[in-house]
Amino acid sequence: MATVCQIGCGMIGKVMAIDISKRHDLHLSDIDQSSLSEVKALDPSIKTKCFNFNNIDVLKSFLEPADIVLVAVPGHLGYNLLKTIIGLKKNIVDISFSPEDLLSLDKMATDNNVTVIFDAGLAPGIPNFLLGNINKEENVKKFKYFVGGLPKNPIPPYNYKAPFSPVDVVEEYTRPARIMENGEVIIKPALTDIEQRYYSNTGMLEGFNTDGLRSILITMRHIPNMVEKTLRFPGHAQLINKEIKSRKIIPGDKDNLNRLFKLWKPSPDELEFTVLDIIIETETKKHNYFLYDETNLKENTTSMARTTGYTASAVVDILDQNIFIEKGVFPPELVGSNKKVINYLLNHLKAKNIQLKKIS
């Protein structure tokens, strides 16, 4: 059992906290006391503290007992927070999806003798772990995945509800997408190269370019063709593009984005689902993995929170049990080259009734 200090208690953070507290001594923090109280009511053993993460003195005091720090904050806060925590010589599991290059912190982590595993969620996360595992044994030629979290009962015009921060969603829609084509990194606008994908669980969806490859463009540069696409209901990408061009959606404008907060906020009884479709082609094989998960009414947890949160909590266990012991900053594809990591992750998800099926 480890002492885990978790920073962030949002929709996904709450699910992680309850899971981690079953196996570890959990200290939980957030800027919203109501979120902390909600989790505390479910498990009184969890120690909670409400404070602003920019208060370095309080942050240092909160993290003092930590063996492992779990970071679950909005992306724009992640990089500087990680720098501070590394300086405190704490091991980290991170799902903040920061836009900065976290590999740039590798020397700092090594000098401080700590392990940092970032992007340890659904996606990036699960596809990276699997790619790292297959890449160790086979000559990968193509890597492509589709991922999305969507409402079961979509409401026009957006047909979408945000399972995490709408600010991060809009940032994802406006950040140029980096993909690998024939061994070259190509930059394309997000929301482009729309293709239709039909799944029996969901009906027809559309996939479009977003900037989800991240560290893979550096660590797996030898793979000639790689792309990540976000899944939405058909017509969503065209509508978002139109509203960005007309400035009905203004990225970075909080007042403007408040409209989307209201429209995209899931209601407490909102039913939703998550789809992850991974294709990895080698010289001789095609590996296709498929994940479909829905709101768990018994647990009162969303599929996005489950698939992201339980992946991250598995990585906390992986550090605690010394399954992965290297020091430095690591994306999931490098951690996934360890077969024991993959086995633990998949078994943990299976125990949570999250089925990642190998189609081919």
C-alpha cells in the first residue's frame, strides 16, 4: 500500500479516488469543497484538503507524505504543476493532457530520482500501451486509432456532451493536428479528413483529425504512418468549423465558452458511451482492438471516467508494486513495452468489467 496524493477531483478524479482508496492511503485535493465532500461521503477514510494549487506552500505541505502523486487537473495547469512536484522528488502519474512537451522534464526527473508516467488515461493512454507492447516484438508499419465519448441520446445541434472540461475540448478542436504520413510529420487543421465509421453498438459516427499522437511522434518516429481521430456523431465537425470561423465559438474566451459549458454539461442522469478503436499494422499482421463502455448505473460512473480513471489507477498500482521501476519521464508507449505492465493493466480493466477486445 502506498500513500497517494491526488490533485484534482473532477468527473474523472472522483472515480479514480474511490478506486485508489480501496488499495492505498489516499489524500485528495481540489479547489471545490463540494466535490471533495461528495467523495468523502462515499469513503470517509479519504483525507481531503481544499486549496488553490497555485499556493506553493500549501501544495508542498499537502504532498509531503506522498509516495505517488496522481495529477488530474485541466491541461493548462499540468506542466508547471509537474515541474513543482518533480522538484519535491515525488513519483507522478499524470492525466492532465498538457499541451507542452513533458519529455523535456526527463533530465529533471532523472536528477531527482523519480518516475513520471504521463498520458496514463484512455487515449492517449491505452492505445500507447498496446503500441509499445507490439512495437517491441514486431515491425509496425501503421498505427491508427479512433476515440470518443458521446451521449446515448444526442440533442441537436451539437449532438454532444463533454465528459471532461469543455475548454479542453475546444482547445482540441483548434490545435493543429500532427500526423505521420510516409515517415514525415504533417500538420493539418483539426476537424479535417472526416471519415465515416459504423459500429453495431453506436450506429454511424464520424472520425476527424485531432492532435492526439503527442509523444508517439517522438518515441515511435520509425513508424511511417500514424494518425489519431476523434469520434463524434455525423455533422459535428462541420458545425464546429462553421462556428469557429463565424466566431460563435471563440477559443480561450471564457465568457464565450460559458455558453458551451451550459449546453455541453451532462445532466446527473445523462447516459453516455465511450468507443476506442485501435488498428496496428505490422509487416505480417493487423492487430485490431475495440473497446465499448457505457454509463454504469450501479456505480453511478460514466464510461469516460471509468475507462480513463481505472487506467490511471492501474498505473498507480504498477508504480507501487515496482512493476515499472525506471527513473525519468515516460509516455505510456515506453512503459507498455514491459509485458507485465500490459498484463496488469488489462487485468485491472477486466476486473472493472471494461472489455478491450482483440478483433484481429
